[in-house]
Amino acid sequence: MSNGIWIFIEHAKGEIRKVSLELLSQGRILADEKGEELVAVILGDGVQGLAGKVGAYGADKALVIEDEKLAEYTTGAYTSALGKLILKEEPNAVLIGNTAIGKDLAPRLAQRLGVGMASDCVGMEQSDANFLSFRRPVYGGKVFTQVELTGKPVVATIRPNTFPIAEPDASRSAEVVNETAEIDPADLWAIIKDGALAVSTRPELIEAEIIISGGRGMKGPENYTILEECADVIGAAVGASRAAVDAGWREEEFQVGQTGKTVSPTLYIACGISGAMQHLAGMSSSKVIVAINTDPDANIFTAADYGVVGDLFEIVPLLTEEFKKLVA
């Protein structure tokens, strides 16, 4: 058995983030194919309880670093702690979710280790030449390229909702190994003293299985209530196009697109969105895309699996009523 495939475990409010469970599930498949050990790496303060959960999703081992300096994610502290652990153990691959934290941590980690990285990947498979091969979109999602990295370890961020989560096996458990942080004082150039989180009953945008988004065709911020009503029936997140955000109709955290958040839900419903390339770049990897627009020539229809030419203010309420019947 070699030096293993490592999965960085992202967590919030005492729970493992969905993307980390996806990576553990796919990592188990790759580890079996390569004859590798699958290792979950957990950083934080008071995170011992999470170590007992990763085994059910495929991890052979859980490396845990507990330190009060790691209670909140900061670039310097996490890069320092994880980087030193990697140099010590020399894994073959380090896989991280392509979340806000992952997009911040992975490139800094790769730079410190002196290795390359593949970002925002939507596929990965074993490679005889360079351990793993990654599939990632380029040119705004118009083209996909296969990337192989030389050097060790291979570092990559994986887009959420790329892989299914395996059914947890309660009979499996991971060996838990406690490590020390060894964080340099110079790396503590940013310290989070306090934070305010928005509270919502809807799923987070990048991890949502269903997203319903509105664009310029919503005509104003007050009209997003019809999308919210529909979203609450089907357990969806509500997104927005850049045009809607620039108009001040929705906050930046809801923007889907190249300059917003990249999403990959099972179902994406675009309402009154024309389909600018920067928006398509952020949602084109959705499994099923439904577009609703009054303009039959709107570019969004080129990416859609199903298109409805019509008034969203008539169609969305009808969909909501039908969804209620299905849910009931």
C-alpha cells in the first residue's frame, strides 16, 4: 500500500460538508483501483466527533489536527498545518472540494509544496503515468480538457455535485490518528474574531440538488417571491444571473456564473435568463437544464434540455402547483 489518497474534510456547524462526502465516496473507488489507502484529513477545534463518521463513507484512516487556532478557517493557519502534514506523510494525491474555502486553500497549498494543481474538476480517474487524471471545463464550459499532473502529491479541487454519495456502511470504521498543528506564528497574519452567518432554510447554492434562478426577466426584486415559493416546495436553492445582481435585485452570494458561483445541480431551472456566456459557464454542467423565456431565440435554449417559450409569471406558479401535487 502506497502513501494514500487524501480527502480534505470541510465541515460547518459540526457536520461534514456534502462535497467532502462525495469525495470520500469517489475516493474509495479510486483507492481500491490503485491499491491505496483512503485518508480523511480533518482540521479544526472540537472535531474529534467527525473522525468517527468518515469511516462509514470509505475512509481507512482519519488524520485529525485539533488546535484552537484552527477553530475558524484562515488561509495562513490551514496552509501551514496541512502543508507540513503533507510533507511529513507524502501522500500521492490531495483532493479538496471546489468551494470558497477549497478555492482559497488548494492553490496556496500547491504553491507551498511546489506542485501543480487542477481546479474545478468535474471528473477524475486513475492514470498509470501520473497517478490520477482530471477532467475540467475550459473556455466557459464550451470545451472539456483532460489534465494530468506530474510531481507528488497531485492536488485538485473537485466541483460539488460531481459524484454521488455512497450509502454509509455503519460496519466500517477508520483508524484515528491525532497530529499536531505546528503552525508558524508568521502564518497567523489573519485571525477571525467573530463571524455572522446568514440563516436560511434553503440549501446552499453550490451544494443544492435543485436550483431555480431568475434573471433580468424577473423585472424587479419583489418578483423573486414566486421563485422562492417554488423553491420551498421542491427543496431548491434560489439563484440569480449577473444582470439581476448588478441591478441590485439579489445579493452577490446568489449569483450564478463565471464571476459568481459555479454550480452543478441535478436540476437547474432558468427563469427569464437570456443565457450570456458568463452565466452558462457557471451552470452548464448541471445534469438537467430547464429554460423559461419569452424570447424563442434566447441563448439559454442552446444549453437547455427542456425549453418553455412563455411568460415565467404564468408558468412558474403553474409549476409550483404541480410540484405541490407531486410532493403530496
